[in-house]
Amino acid sequence: MDTQSATPSSQTAVAASPARLHRHRYRTWRRVTGAALVATTLSATTLSATTLAAGAAVTSTPAPKAGVVLTDRGWDNGGWPSGDGQSGLWGSGSQTASADTEPASASESKGVVLIDTVLGYQSGRAAGTGVVLTSGGEVLTNYHVVQGATSIQVTVATTGQTYTATVVGRDQADDVALLQLAGASGLDTVAIDDDTVSTGDDVTAVGNAGGTSTLTAADGTVTQPGTTITTSSESGMAGETLDGLIETSADVVAGDSGGPLYDDEGEVIGIDTAASTGAEINGYAIPIDVALTVVEEIRSGDETSTVQIGASAFLGVEVSTGVSAGAGNGYRGWDADWSDAASTGAVVAGVVEDSPAAAAGLAEGDTITAIGGSTVSTADQVSTLLAGHEPGDSVKVTWTDAVGDGHTATVTLAASPVA
């Protein structure tokens, strides 16, 4: 779980790719993902969820449980946001339990790293945790810990040595990312468990709780292996599901994302990923064998339908969905007749300097109407259409400028500057 905040954006929410999975999102944020710079407005800690018993029928109605949120980024300038009126782990909402933690021991800190990121296009920062897999600096973490980052700094907890990191690859569906630390060698690694996880097993969750740059440990037990958590829809974004998670009674909190879940032998059985809100805190971890399967796919260098290697293709526009103006005081359709307005394309709210979009002549106020010959009706489609491309690909972009004149240009996509 990691922590994050950013400057609010007034633009309509747009998701460029399967979004965020399960973590505490304490912020309104702007991000560059996939092929386009997009704007997304998310209320703080609004993710709620139910848990489904392993093997439960899809048609069954699960009993509501405390809201499950992704334990990630939620701080900026040294303080937690407040006054958002939302329920969640920190703030004015329903979370009433206090996390039961203590400083991590030397053995619990071995092979664990603190992750700090700069979210350059979101005017924010983030913090999380990771585990060292190889002495040469391969680090496993949640993808949501580094998603949207324009720079990543990783500090080894036991030595204080800090490295610059790059994302080798990620699987957003499983919320797993593999980092490489520049110039690293001789690092201590975590011990990986190969036993079966069972209900009642003693566990300890370790992580950078609260983004304090200090590791804490939270003891608990496994309450249910093979748990599925599903978030409710938020800010126009559909709910999401992670299955096969290890549910525990450990008090996992924001900042712990990507950290190890240890068994009683000090071996890693999972990667801390989500937590619940409510009177009690429950932690959720990705089983280590699942995470390492993704790591092996990344190491192979072969992309799959879910695994992406290296940087995404990048156009460099911030977009929102344009609508036809109704009969009112409308500005691009924001008027009394909103419900009757029709999507007309992706409105360019901003262009990244020196990006392919800038080179092509795209400017704020333009409306993208087609990419690669396919019609664009919404902001989502910009990223969707470009997601299948690689850096260096050429693609034709068609748009209408602010005075209604049409333009078409072939652009060469760049490598995205963000994770």
C-alpha cells in the first residue's frame, strides 16, 4: 500500500487503461498512462468493497463487509489530506480502528525497500514498499505503488542506500510490477515461502506505513486464503476485482503496499495490497507464487494480454470527453441539457511540451475525432486506440481546432515518461 496526493483537475474523468486495482487513493490526480496524458478526478478513499467466499457463485449476493480500499498513496508536503468528507482509513470517515503496529525488527526489514515517487504530471508524490528479489537490484512491488510516476527512488531499509529505479514490466490486472535499481549489487534479498497457506497461520505485514520512511510491522493471522475483493464503481469508473488474495487480521494501512506478508518462519507468503475500512482493519495480500509468476513473465521479455514490458507509447495530450452544447449557458456541453448532449470527441485540455502531439500542432481547445482511421467519441478511446501501439510507431491523428477547422497529421509516438 502506498500514499499519494495531487493537484485537483477540473477535467472529466478518463481512464486510459484498466485502472488502479485495490488501494487507498487519497487524492485527486492527473496521470499519464498508456498512450495519452489523461485527467482523472477521484474522491479520496471512496473505494468500497465486499468479500466473496472462495468459489462462491457469480450470481450469489455476498454479505456486505467493511469497505476494501487499496492501500496506497495519500500524502503530499508531509501531511495527510483532511476535510474530504469521505470514509476511509485516515480522515473524517467510518474508519474507527487504530492500527496495531510496532517498529519492524532487523530480520523483518532485511530485503525490504522504501519506495518514493514523483508524479510529475499530477503535481503529487507517492510512497510505498517493495521487496528485493535479487542481489543485483530486482524489486517486486504493486503496480499501483509506481503507477503514474515520472521518477522512482528506492531506499534499502537496512542500509539507507538510495537508488534510482525503472519499471522493467508490470501486470496491471494482477497489480504487480518489477523494478530494477540502477547500479545495485550485493543487496540482501527476502526469503520466499513455498508452503501452503492455511487459515489460522500467524503472519506479519511489514511496510512503509503512512509514508513515514520507517518500516512498521503488524501481526495477525490468516482469516481466509483465496479471498476475492470487489470495489464499487467510483467517479464514473467501473468496480474492479482481485481474486485469490490472502485475507488476514493484520492491520495493513496506506504506505504498506508492495511490502512483504511474512509467515511465522520469516518467509514471504504474499505482497500486501489492500485493506478494509470500518471498525476492524483486515489486510489483503497477493500470494507470492502469483506475483512471482508475473515476474517470470516479465523477465522473459514477452508481452501478453496483461503483461507489459518497458515503456508505453506516448502521445502527450490531456483529454476530456467533449459533448455538443445544449440550450443553456453551456461550455462544451456543461449546461442544463447535459443529459441530452452527445459525445463529439476528445477535447484537448493540455499538451505536453516537446511531445508528439505538440510537434503535430495539437493545442488546448482542439478536439480529437479520429486516431488511426478509427472514430474517437470519448476521451477513453484515445488511450484505448493507442494502447496497442509501441514507442516509435506512426499513427494518423485527426482533430478539429477551436474555430472548427479540420486537421490530420501522422505522428511518431514517443516512450511514455511515466510508469
